[in-house]
Amino acid sequence: MEDLLKQGSLKLHWVENHMPVLQEIRKNFIKEQPLAGFKIGMALHTEAKTGMLAITLADAGANIRLASCNPLSTDDSVAHALRDEYGLDVYAKKWETQDEYYANLNTVLNMNPDLIIDDGADLITMAHTTRREVLPNIKAANEETTTGVTRLKAMAADGTLSFPVLDVNDAKMKFLFDNRYGTGQSAFDGWMNATNLLVAGKTVVVAGYGWCGKGIAMRAKGFGACVIVTEVDPVKAIEAKMDGFQVMRMIDAVKVADMVFTVTGCKDILTLEHFQVMKDGCVVGNVGHFDNEINKEHLYALSESCTRVREFIDEYKMKDGRRIYLIGEGRLMNLAAGQGHPAEIMDMSFATQALGIEYMSKNYKDMSPQVYRVPEDIDSRIASIKLESMGVLIDKLSDDQVRYTTGWKEGT
């Protein structure tokens, strides 16, 4: 346990030195104590970058309780260090069973939180279903990811959402960098750790051409892969085509694929019909939030055996002799088999979370139970701090230019 604590401590201190935006916010939080008296329940991937967010919010005066938002995404050494070195309440471990996962989420809700920071909206959903007794005390929440925002907008449309939620996912300083560059790099970190196989020369299928899919396709192309994109949105399909990628139906793409990444936020992207014609030896992995993009029941039904051939790889041997390999049980492969997004990327995302939850703590009384965009001044503040940390100077408009761009009388 001592070695585990040391490992976790080193990881936390490493990311602390590579998250300058969050550290600048943390300094101000320590002085101002904007979250004093608030209980914050968190369900996020429990690894080092998340740890620094939790520490930052605790330093702002909040009482923190943290669980993972995914059964496979916890770094046990970090969870141990957060508990023993920083005194935080952390209920998470790697390889949680489904029962353990929900038990930990329930433990977070047992604190009767004032504010919630969620990733995927499982915690918020539980508060509206099986744990409705905690609803009266919840003032507001933040949501981190596309999947969660989609669920919450549906709840708001149904009139069932009970408190305001900040859509952190669609903040510019989140999706432009986290979803694209973070996912693009971390997906291949998970790929390499899980498979130890080459990407160059392989045919890579990317299901979904949103910001995350764009990042994966871009990185795959950079590694020397032949990239095929599958889409249901005709506009995104044209965009992928004009970005230089092949665009196909999934049923055609899997016949030539060496590897498939699902990254849609939807269910049943790979199903029975795809597994029946999939190329022998194809490796499939999911980078969408939930493990329902790859239908494991269909995969198992077609197979005569399932063998764990590497720590994060299961080999499904089809009844016709073909082999299909699944990474990380179909869960987020960049966290199940990798270390998640780079620290410099999560610096911007978690700075958005920190300033976002501060904003909600101050403004929830004037907000209705809807999903709100992050205010532009928060995006601008984070961008300015990030540029300063990178040593980058940019131009500013003169007063005359401001008048020109905001007026209507002056022509060319």
C-alpha cells in the first residue's frame, strides 16, 4: 500500500506541474474560498487530472466526495493518494463490478450534495430516479460530456430536470481541445497499451465524425493509416470526405477494417450484422462514454469462446473460425487501457469545470431547471491564462477597429 500511495502521489504532483491554468485558479480559490460550505458530489474518471480538480475544489472550501463515472477508469494509486495524502472521500477502484459502481455512486449521493459534477449524467439520473430524496438539496450541477448533455437535454425537454445544469462539454475551451486533441491522442495511447500493435499501413474505421471522431481520424491519418469514416449525418459525412477520408456504410467498412473505433455517443454501432462479415483479426474498441456502442451480447452469441489474451484484450473466436478482438470490455479504451487525455488538455477542461461550478454556486437561485451554456467570459479567461502559460502573445483590436467591427455606418 505504501508503494501504491507513492505512485499516486507522484502522478498527482506530475500533473500539478503541467496544469498551469487550474493552478492559477486554485491560487485564487484558496484566497477567496468561493465554495465554502458547499458539499460537492462528483462522478468523474478517477485519475490524476481529476484528482487535481478535486483538490482545487477542496481548497476552495468545498466538502468533496468522489466516485468514478466508469467501472474501468479509476487509477487505484491516485484514489489511494487522494484519500491518504489529501484526506478526500474517494469511492472508486479499477475493475468495479456493476453493483460496486452503483454502490459508489449511491455513497456520493449519501452526502446529500449541494452541487454535482457529473460525466455521463449517471449521478444526476440516479438523483431523479432511485434517490429522489436528495433532490431538494441539490442546487445545480455541471455535466462534462456529450452523452450526459444529451440525456440532460432530454430530461429538460420532458420537464423532469429539477435543477439547472451547466453544459461544460460545449464550452469552446472544452470541446475544441479535449474532444478533438485529447481524444485523438488518448485513444491511441489506449490502443498501444492494450495491443502493442502498429497503426501505420492498417485500415482504421472511425464511427462518428463529431469532434472526438475528427481527432481520432486525424491522428490515425498521421500514424499512416488508411482511414474510413462512417456517419449518419450527411453534413458530417461530406466534411469527412472533404477532409480526405473515405466515407462508407459500416456494413461495408468492417469487411476491410483492421481496427474499428466507435465514438458516437449512440448504441448498437457494431451489431450482429457487422460481426458476421467482419474481417478476421479485426480489433474493435470504443471511445464513446457507455459500453453499449459495441453490442457485446451479439458478439458473444456468434462466438464459440472468449479468452483474455492480454490484460485489456478479449479474443472472441467465431464459430466459423474468425477472431475478433475487443479492447477494455467495450468501455472507454483511452481510460480502461490508457491514462486518459493529456494533462495539458484536461487543464483547460477542468479549469472550465472549476470556474463553472463557482458560477453555478453563485447564480443557481436565478436559474430555472434547464441546461445552460458556459458563459463566454469563462472561456475567454481560461484561454488568456492558457496563452500566458504557453508564452504566447496575441494582437488586440484598437479602439478604432472595435468601432469598425461593431458599427454599421462605416463601409469598406
